[in-house]
Amino acid sequence: MPGRQSVDAVIVGAGFSGLYQLYRLRELGLSTRVFEAGDGVGGTWYWNRYPGARCDITSLAYSYSFSPELEQEWEWTEKYPTQTEVLRYLNHVAQRFDLLRDISLGARVVSALWDDTTARWTVTTDAGEQVDAQFVIMATGVLSAFKLPEVPGLDRYRGRTHHTARWGTDEVRFDGLRVAVIGTGSSGIQCIPLIAEQAADLTVFQRTANFSTPAGNRPLDPAQVAEMKGSYRAYREAQRTSWYGVPAEPPTELALSVPGRERLATYEAGWAKGEIVGLISCYADILIDPAANESAAEFARSKIRAVVTDPELAEALSPRTFPIGTKRLCLDTGYYETFNQPHVHLVDLRETPLVEFTPVGLRTTDREFEFDAIVFATGFDAMTGALNAINVRGRDGVSLAEEWAAGPRTYLGIAIAGFPNLFTVTGPLSPSVLSNMIVSIEQHVEWISDCVAHVRSAGSAAIEATPEAEAGWVQHVAEVGSVTLFPRADSWYMGANVPGKARVFLPYIGGVGTYRQICDEIAADNYRGFTLRAAGEPAHT
Ligand code: NA7
């Protein structure tokens, strides 16, 4: 059994969040240890290696801003970077800033226990290593606890199985095979066209049809890159004050206040941008007013009908069960076109639900299917799954998973009452998945680092959110969310994709600029809503 190390901080996870958090804590002079479950750095970009895996924020925007030198020296090659390219970037960052020496790879954290008498955490890994730390920063990712379909028999299936979020490093080919893909979220929509190129026969099992826009991906124009590199500082500032971490003029007009023909032209222009929010940001009320939303949704459905030649199939692929934008929008390259190929089939699981897996394939309420390989693109226990998978216990041994049984409660999505010196990067009830993640990650890491510096310079042992401040934030997040159409969708934003999970709108939709302002004001107001505990002061009661 390895000995017990004592450090200032433990960071859990070495993706975009964990790498930058390590960089910042080192700058502050903290001794820091990072534990990463994967055998390499990269987090989401390490695990999700499925064919077609690509970021749906443009590469020039989806990158760190903290180092102008890094910004200048790194060369992105495409409008939307592939998984391989983002992972190469993160490995470069880890090496360039000499981060690897404090990172333990292949080490999964299984518990984090707070000791109120010493005001320190004990973090334990799956190998039994224990580290004792003043601070713990959970950089565990918002889409990292993957999920499988909740039907029996998977252990009986004898063919190959792959999950998009655990693809592995060996090349996977489907040449000549009968393949099933289950799930039509971003991952399914990205991998289906490429799997169809190889498979002899492909059946897509769709539970909910999704909205997807052609990405219009292309090699980056050197002139555009040069222009961005010449104005990066101003661009980054604009990102930070924007609504979702990508600068854009906010729409002011209401969808139904303009004549139909003008609205269609606006939708065409929004669609042609090839951006996830291209269509829904055409008007100010698309995520608020059901009728406005339906006008955008119907426009998107007309695009599906224009591509898919069989009208019945086009209808089956057309989302009808939720307002557009309230489930994660997708970007694709040839997704709908794929269904025009004779060897590609669609099974609507709402009409004929999945019953079980069998030794040779699977069975729906309608019939049995045989497959050589099944690909699960069935998503994640989003935002809370990775945190709840760790046995986190705060003051009085209270379990985080139990505290959150009725839905996560946080202050700013960063801190949790009863869990001193514990921080969550892009945690539940922060903008997180409703933003360009890198902008949100940098903001959180910087705020957390400033907070840690504040605690240390005050000579304090611990900082903790008050239950009142937390309750106020939980209420604010819910109120802002309830103005929108998001609560109407059975989405992973609402926890609805995981049976038994509390139905709570998990991200904060106030916008990253507004949210940053709130966080900054709280810090400037002597960390309003937090209590500091002096070293040697008796434990809380
Ligand atoms: P998503 O977006 O959660 O998509 C998962 C898909 O799998 C979705 O179509 C689900 O249907 C479907 N699903 C989930 N469970 C089942 C079961 N039990 N049976 C059938 N179908 C099922 O995950 P992704 O990996 O595609 O994307 C995650 C995010 O990564 C993405 O939004 C980007 O932010 C990057 P449902 O819609 O729940 O009915």
C-alpha cells in the first residue's frame, strides 16, 4: 500500500478543467495532485473517440485563452476540430506547461471524506492510495458518467459492443457487418454517417428524433486564422461577456412579429451559419414562446423533408415531442442523407420499444434483430453522475449523493453547503453545458483559484457556502429556467434520461456574461454567502 501524501489540493480529473486548475494552483504555490481515471489526459476528448467525434463549437473559440503564446503557436486546421485534434491540443498543453509531473493517470478517485477536526479532506483512489488535502476540486466533467439502455440481457449478447463514450484506442472497423446504433443524440448523429460507410447493413434505433443542422465543416482559411490571431484579446473579452461563450449580437425581434417571408429568410440565414444556435438565435423568443419556437421547429423539419426522400421516414426523423433547442441541438455532416441509402434503416423505439438483448442481437415489441455489432450512443448521467459516483462525504459524514437525491443544490454551481473547501468546476446550476465549455471552465478555475488564495491569505482553514446562500441560488436558477421552455423537454438537461433521477433543470441559463458578473460581485463583496473558518477554530455545529 503506497504511503499517505499530504498536499494543499487534490484535483479530480485531467480534462480541460483539471489541466488549467493545476496550472493556476501551481502559480499560487500550492502543492497539488491530480488524479485522472483515463490512461491519458483529455477527459471527454480522451474517452469519446468514436468515428466522427467532433466539437460543435468552432476551434478558434473552443480553446484556452489564458496563454496568448499558446493561442498564437497552436494551429487549428478545421472550422470544427475533430476529437483527435482536440486531444492533441490538450496533450500539447500538458507538455508545454509541464503539467504531467503532478498528474496520476489510470487513477480513479473513489472517495473524498472531510474531517472537520483537521479541516482536511482524505481522497482515496481505486488502487487504495490516500492523499490528504486542504482543498478538493472536482474537475470531473459534466458528460463523463456514461449510460447504457436499461433493458435486460446485455450480458447475454455475443456480438461486439461499443459505447461512443468508451471507444478505446484500437481502430474499430465495421466492414461487411450488420450493425445497430442505439441513440440519436450528438454522438449517434455524428457516428451514424461514418458507420454507414462501412457497414453492410445499419439499423438506427431512435427513441427521440433530434434536431440537427449541417455543420458546414471545412478547412480553416489561413486569412481567417490570421485575423483571429491578430485580435484574440478583444475576441476573448467578448466571449467572456457574451450569452453562451461565443460572441454574437443578441436578437431583439420576436419571431412572430415579422412577416412570414422575412422570417423564413432569417431562418435560412441562421441555418446556413452551420452553428448549433444558428437557428434558435434568430429571434429573442424562440426559447420562451411556444408559438415562436414552433415556427423555428417547423423550419428545421422542412429541412429534413427536403433531404430525406421517403416522406414517412422524413416524418419519423422529425422531432415532434419537445420544443426546438430544449434538448441539445446537434451539428452533422450528412446525417439525414444517410437514411436515403438502402442499407440504412430506422426503428422508432417510441412505436416499438426495446425489450431485451438476446445472444444474437436484440428484441423490440415488434420483432427480433440480429447484429454483428451494437453501438451504444446512449449518453450520460449528465452533470451530477460523475460527482455522485464518488463517495463524497462532508461535515458530519453527510453524503453528497444523498444530499442531492432530490436534485443538486449548489451555490453558484461551484460550492456546496456542508462540504467545506470542495469546489466543482462547471458544476450543476452553473451555465456549464449551455455555454462554450472552455469559457465557463476558465471562469470557474480562475474564480476558484482566487477564492483559494483568499482563504490562504486570510490564514483561514476552510471556506464554506451557507445554506441560505445556496438556497437562494437554487431558487434563482429554477426561476430563470422556468421562464424558458426547457422544463418542457425530457432532456438530460432535466435529468430525464436517467430513470429515477430527480427532474431538475441542471444548468443556469442566465448567460455566461451575467453569471460572471454575479460571481465577481460575490467575490468582491468579501465572498458573500460563504463563511470562513479560522485555523484552530472549533468545528461547525
Ligand atoms: P445524448 O444526447 O444523451 O443522446 C443519447 C441518445 O440515446 C438519445 O437519443 C437518447 O434518447 C438515447 N437513449 C438513451 N437511453 C436510451 C435507451 N434506454 N433506449 C434507447 N435510446 C436511448 O448523448 P450523446 O452522447 O449523443 O451526446 C451528449 C453530449 O455530448 C452532446 O449533447 C454534446 O454536448 C456532447 P432520448 O433522447 O433520451 O429519448
